[in-house]
Amino acid sequence: MIEIRDLSKWYGDFQVLDNINEEIKEGQTVVVCGPSGSGKSTLLRCINGLEPFQKGEVIVDGVSVSDRSTNLYKLRTEIGMVFQRFELYPHMTALQNITLAPMKVRNKSKKDAEAKAMELLQRVGIPEKAHAYPANLSGGQQQRVAIARSLAMEPKILMFDEPTSALDPEMIKEVLDVMIDLSKGGMTMIVVTHEMGFAREVADEVIFMDEGRIIERGTDVSFFKNPKNPRTKDFLDKILL
Amino acid sequence: MFDAVAKNISYLLGGYWITVKLTLFALAGGISLGILVGLGRISKKKWVYYPVTFYVNLIRNIPLILVIFWFYFVMPIIVGRPMDPFPSAVISFIIFEATYFGEILRAGYQSVSKGQIDAGYSTGLTYVQTTRYILIPIALRRMLPSMITQSIVTYQDTCLAFVIGLPEFVRRTTIVDNIEVRSIQLFGFVAILFLITCYISSVVSRRFEVKRERGY
């Protein structure tokens, strides 16, 4: 589903991504962790073409992201993205946030788009908030609306960029539950997170990044039990307490 | 005590109507063009950014009265025939106000979080759609108080069109004054009418500000 080959990226002289190689198959959930500034978010943004890169190749569903002839707008309809700070449109209700892209990009009728949006709000557990504005929703509710907004385009892949980092502890679970549900439902997911409980439960692979490189990877449990790299061990000790 | 006003009321209000029309045209055109000017000012494309920035800096450093004046006297040389004062004034105001509204909106655009724009792109919206449905509406709402203030200034500044002989409110009052010689009464009437209308607008503006504090 996603193939990343020798991906490197620089901001000026500073190298943010250093020779990243990774393959993600359909239906897999890959968890990416690592200290801040290690290039996790940049990696996600290279996959859906929000950031250009200088070297290597990213192929999503058979389409090269960096190819000049690729229609990035079309490609992005297949890759949903959920952000750390939710990024809901503040001037629209939850329902309008969800229906905007299906109506404008997929040319769905308002009725169809709203029916689908209500179904998604039901799925993330807040159908009663359909007509609320983001400012009147809690962080956890906003993030669930944001997930519904991504799902409304019926993407093949969902990317999460630290989806629970801006949430109060009691709201983290409600968002993780939705994500676990999606993962078990067969969605292909890349999740940047430090929620190791989540990783243990659903990750098919865990990647640890540092200074733009993947320095450790493992399939679920083995990763936590015996990390090979001292940097990984150090990091895991800190976040697992 | 308002006898001179009462005697000439329909002529004076006719002038006021021209003032109102000029304001409405100036605002509609100035804000529409200003939306584009603001976008040009945040553009990463150099061939958009530099010309727009030059235009903004040029116009904002010339007094409005000179813009009105020059446009009225230069246009006949370019198009080959004289222009009526009203369309000439409308175009001058649009050219002038667009730079101010453009700068207000530039600040508004820059206040919209990049994440919200990325969220739009990540659902497959194009640049035009993201700008139309996310960037512009959020910026306009956020900048509403400044926009209303600038609109009130525009409304007051329409008097300057008297320099090219446009018979708007103030000019007509001057004409009546030349006949009636009741300056305090006549210009007092003008002041009161401006005071009331501007005050109402600023009250409306303040209500929007309160709303903004509540929401986003």
C-alpha cells in the first residue's frame, strides 16, 4: 500500500529525514515513535505530499508522490490525516466540517454527505454534537470529529500525527478506542504516537526514529522487551516509566 | 432652528444618497479587490508578490485626495475622453481602499493556523477550494472589527470626492450654504448625520468583537 525507498529530506543544510525505507501493507497498523524533532511528522507529511522531499521515492497505492504528473489533490483523497491540534474549521459545525470535502471534492449531494456524516459521528460516538461548533466541544470530541472528517472521504489510508498529545488524560481513551476500532476493522494506518498501550494492542510494526533515521523496528511486543539500540531503550524507559 | 436645512432638505438628502451610493460601491469593490490583494501579499510566487506589494506601498503612501484628483485628471488623457465624477470617484476609492482592506486581510490570512489549511488539503481540497471555504471565511470573520472600522473611515472619506466636483453630501451643503449663509446650522446637520450613522456602525462592530471573544 505504501512503499518508501531511500527517502531523504533537508531543510536548507539540516537533514530531517535520512534514508528512510519502509513498506506498509494493506490493513496494517504501523506505529512511529521517537523523540521530538526526529522527523516523524515530516515523514507523514511527505507521504501525502504536504512536504516536498529531495531524494528517494514514496509510492502510495501504486502512485509516486514526487512524480510531477501525479495529481496530489486526488492522491490526498485516499490518505486521511488527523492532526495533533485537531485543526477543525472553527466557522463550521461538526457536521459541516465533515461534509465539506465530500461535497466539494466528490460532488456528493448535501443529503448524501450529511447522511454519511451522521453515520460517522455515530461511529465515533458523538452523533448529538452534529450541530455544535468546535469551540463548544471538548478536545476529545474535537479529535473524534476530526477522525470522522478524514473517514468521510473513505480513504484507503489514515495517518495520525500525535492524535492524543494535546488531550487531557481522561479524553485520551475515547480517542484511542476509536482508533483501535478502526485498526481492527482493517484500515491501513500510520500512527505517530507515544501511547505504547495502543501500540501493544494493535500495531503490526513499531518504528523508532531518531535524528531522521529509523534506528529500530520490531513487530509489536519484541520491540518493547529487548530493544537493540541503547537510544531506543533510553527513550522507552522514559515514556513507559 | 433648522430652517435652512428644512428648506433644502430634499436637495441635501439627495447629496447624502450619493455619499451612501459611493460608500457602498467603494466598499463592495474595495473589499473584493482587497481579498485578492491580501492573497497576493501572502503569495509565495514572486511575480504575484512583488507587483502587489509595489501597488500597496505606492497607494498607501499617497494621500487619498491626491489619488482621487490624479485619477480624475489622468484618465481622460489615457482613455481620450473625460470621465464623469461619480464613476471616477468610485474607481479611485476602490483602488485606494483595496490596499487598506488587503493589508487587514493579509493579517487575517496569516492568523489562520497552517494546520487548518493542511487539514483542508489532506481531505483533497484544491488550493482554490481551501482558500474559498477555509482561509477567506475564517480571516474575514476574525478581521471583522477592523474591517468595520475601515468601512466607517471610507464612509467618512467619501467627502473628499468634492475635489472633483461630485455633488455628494458635503459639496451640496456647501452649495446651499453659499446661498443661505447658515454655515453652523448646515454643517451641524452634516456632522449630526455622520455622527449618528458612524456611531451605530461602531456599536455593531463592538457586538461582533464580543461575539469573537466568546467563539474563536
